Amino acid sequence: MRIFVTGGTGFVGREVVRQLHGVGHKVHCLVRDPERARRLLPAAVELRPGDLTDPSSLSAGVKECQAVVHLVGIIVEKGRSTFERIHVQGTEDLLKAAAEAGIRRFIHMSALGSRPKAASRYHQTKYLAEQAVIQRGGDWTIFRPSVIYGPGDQFVNLLARIIKSAPVVPVIGTGESRVQPISVRNVASCFALAVGNPLSYRKIYELGGPQRLTYNQIYQIIAEVLEKKKKAVHIPIPLVKPGALISELLLPKPPITREQLILLQEDNVCDSTDAVHDLGLELLRFEEGVREFLKP
């Protein structure tokens, strides 16, 4: 099958493309920087220059394809790249291009916690994008993953660097919010397994790993894998907010944003039974997954 992929050069996208290619699909990737994309993606992947904010490049990109895998999302807003512009308008433009090309199969990456009255605009706009996918019709599938980790992520690897170098480990808030970290390999498998699987048509799947862990437990597991003993120091969220605002205004890649502070205060857990049943998914335990790419 010829599959058009957005976000294929990102952390999750690279693994999705690798697995789609590995099971025999012909992958076409929307890319802003072809030279960089050629270094990151398998040689057989066809690069289609363009941008999610350019509807004409989407129309050109989906030509000759039979399915769309839409992965683009942002966690930090910059300039015109707002949650509304990328999550909502970008998805609507891509849906229109797919419909005009006669493509029924549309697989969409959302996020666990997406809902209409969410505390964060990130989750609100993710929900609006889901609604656009559903209302368009066709053979859609939506995946809502919890926190995704793996080689090259900005979650486990960031914590690992802090644990290795800092005298103490700063923990924002109480550290008692629960998440279900899921391996990027598991998430990518969902996309590869769903493409031609009618059981997944017109379904929303919530994806989480097999363990519900607090952030305190996650820090402890990473420290044990690295064979490091570090004391955790909890920083109240009100003390972090001013720094988050300043970093948003001054830094191209802020270490923490006000939206992320909202997300850190919410539980992000789910039941992945449907995905395990319909897709034959085998979930990787967090410690086992972390050991694969973190070396003491």
C-alpha cells in the first residue's frame, strides 16, 4: 500500500516509517527539509517536499496514495505555529486533501487526555482535530498514547542526563501524578498493524504501557537502571511558572512551558485492552524498555 506520512522525521515518526517500510508498504513522507530527511529515513522512502501549513503541498503529497498516517503535533507554540493552526487547521487541510484524492484510510495520532473541556489548550485542540477526523467519515482510526519513550526521546533521556550530572534530581510538583509510559516501538507497531486491519476502522484507541507509574517512580526506575543514587528535591509548581513563561519568550526550545506544567498535574492513564486485542499488541514494561537504550 502507498502511505502518505506527516511528521515522519520526528521521534515517533521515524519508528513508524521504519515499521511501515519493514512490512512492505511504500512510504511517502511530507518533509520540510529533504536533505535532513534523507539522512534520517530509509533510502526507499519517497520524500514529498511541503509543510502542513501549505494546503497545496498536501494535495500534491497525497497523490497516488491509498492511506494517510498523520503524526504531526507540537507541544510548544512558536509564532504562527499555534496549537490551533497545527493541530486543528492542519488536520482539516490534510483531511480535505485526502478526500479530494479519494483516500478513505486515515490514521491519526492524538494524545491521551484529549477532551473538550481539558485544562490545557494542547488537549483541547487535539480533541478538535479528532472531531474533524470523525466527521469527515471514511475508514479512520485514532490513537491516543500516554507519554512515549524510547531512543532519542525528550523524556527519559532528559531525566537520565539530569540524574547523571546533577547533585540532586529536581521534581516539579509532588511527582505523584500517574502516567503509563509506552515504548515508541509499541506505538509505531499500532500504526503498522492498523493500516490494513478492518477491526481498527472507526475506532479510538487509548495507548499506555502495562504499568501505571508516578513521576517519582519513573525517576527511581531510571536512576536504578543507571546505577545512580540521587536525592529528589520537589519544587512547587507556583515557583516554576515564572521561569516557564520567561523560557517560552526567550528560548527557541524552552525546557518547560506553562502548558506542560498543566499536563504534569494530571493523571494520564488508560486501558489499552482494545488495542492489545484488535492489533495483537505486546506491551513492553517500562524498566525493560529503558534498559534497551540507557547504559549504566
